[in-house]
Amino acid sequence: MNLELLFKASRLSGDSTFHKIAVSHATQTMENHYRDDWSCYHVVDYDKEGGGVRSRQNAQGYADESAWARGQAWGIYGFTVAYRYTKDERYLNMAERIYNFLFTHPNMPEDLVPYWDFNAPNIPNEPRDASAAAVIASALYELDGYGMEGYKEKADQIMTSLAGDAYKAIVGTNGNFLLMHSVGSIPHGNEIDVPLNYADYYYLEALTRKLAAEK
């Protein structure tokens, strides 16, 4: 998710170094973070001296081999950004694979606002993560602009859910945040079923993209 800063730095400065670093990182992430089903690990520990991967973990997910929802959301959004700046079809294909993982998963709820982890043990009695849903929706609106058929419809379904009473707070409540029911890190006991600033940010970004797409 931070690679956009590097891509933008090259555009603003004319120095291609930052762009090359971003491309290298995106490609390494594609090769080392993803499983055969196109779910991803949260953290990959690289050996800076000998090279290669030392370990793969899910710091904020249920277990190392589970699919932490916001991690999957960061993935589809991040590879969409990588495609925007490079037009490398590998990144667009990667976003499509993550999309297929998300929307064919048996534990994706009907309202398309995911549980905090797709493999959390007490589904359906697990917290939802509105922040993950907002990130996914915003990415889908951008992908729609690249000709990905059906993506806007899925984004609209997510946004309809987030705009409903189950997730959108009454003005003046919820600490004046827009969205309720996000999750920071359950394994660390932090920010469980609370509003989060990045949930609101990507919700507003998704709304802006939806409006632009429909004009």
C-alpha cells in the first residue's frame, strides 16, 4: 500500500530510482506473499544477508496460514496501484486472482463485508471488518476503469451495505466517525469492533470514485 509514494516520487522528481524500487517490491510480494489459492500472508521475513525467505506470518490475522481480511484488501488495492503506474499486466492479473479468492470464498458474508479473518474459528459469530470492505470497494471502482467486468457491481453491493444502518453511524455518534465495526488487530487485543480512520478514508475515496464513474 505504500508503493504509491514511491511511484509518485519518481513522477514528481524525474528520478526513476523510486519507481524501480516499487516495481521490485511489488514483484517480490507477488512471488513470496501469496499461496496457491491466491490468499496472502501478512508478513514475510527476508534474510537481508543470505537472501530468500526466512518465515511467513500473519501478525494481525487468526493464524499464520489463515487469510486476514484486510491483508487481502491491501493486496487487491496495492496491485491495482502497481498496474496504474506500470501498466504491467502481471499486476492486473494478480488483482483479478485476489478478486476471485475474495468473492468465491465460502466465508464471504452475503453483504460482502468480510469477517476480520476468512478462517476465524467462530464464523458467523466473529467481528466484521468494515475497513477491509471499504478498501476492497475502492479498488474495485478503479479496476472497473480498466475494463474488469462485474467489478463495479460488486463494489456497489459493498457500498450499499456500508451505507446501511448496520455499518454507517448516526451523525454525532461513533466518535464522529462515519463507519462502525472495523477491526485493528484481534491477536494484539487492539481496536476490536471500533471505528478506524482508514475505514472512513477508503469509504470516502470509494464514494468519490463511484460518483466519477457514474457521471
